[in-house]
Amino acid sequence: MPEKDPTTISLLTYGWVILLSIWGGVVHNIRKVREGTSNRFSISELIGDVVTSGFAGIITFYLCEAAGTPSFITAAMVGISGHMGARALFLLEELLRKRFSK
């Protein structure tokens, strides 16, 4: 079986990863509006959350694939990191900084 790389992953897989990630970002945006963290609904803020969540979800998916994580756990982690958005990216950045600054 050939080794996996980003070009051998099916479009269907990328589709569910992006959908879960974006769904997490939309839920995060709705929660911010309802809690009052964001004053009112803003389309630009929603787009920012969705784009950030999509990126966080893709990165999480790649990390899970590299680690051989089972697909259902990967799906859950992608959704959670999508909801976390920029916070997930910050945590990954800190992890990498600690790992490689020694």
C-alpha cells in the first residue's frame, strides 16, 4: 500500500474534513453572538471564523493521519479543532515551540 500524502487523499475525505471544520466554526460564531462576546452578527467575523476553522481542521486532520488515529476519533478532533479555530492553532504553535526550542 502506498504511503499517504496530501495528494493521495480522496476529495470525499477532504470534503468531510472541511465540512466538519467549518461547521465547528459556525457553531463557535453563533456561541459568541449568543454569549455577547461579539456585539452582533457580522458576516466578516463569520467568514473569519469559518476560514480559520477550516485551516485548523485540515491541520488537525493531517496530524491525525500522520499519527494513525482511527477515523471516528479523527472526525471528532477535526470538529473540535474547527470549533476552537484560532485557539487550536495557538495551542499547536505552543506545542511545536516547546518541542523544537530545546
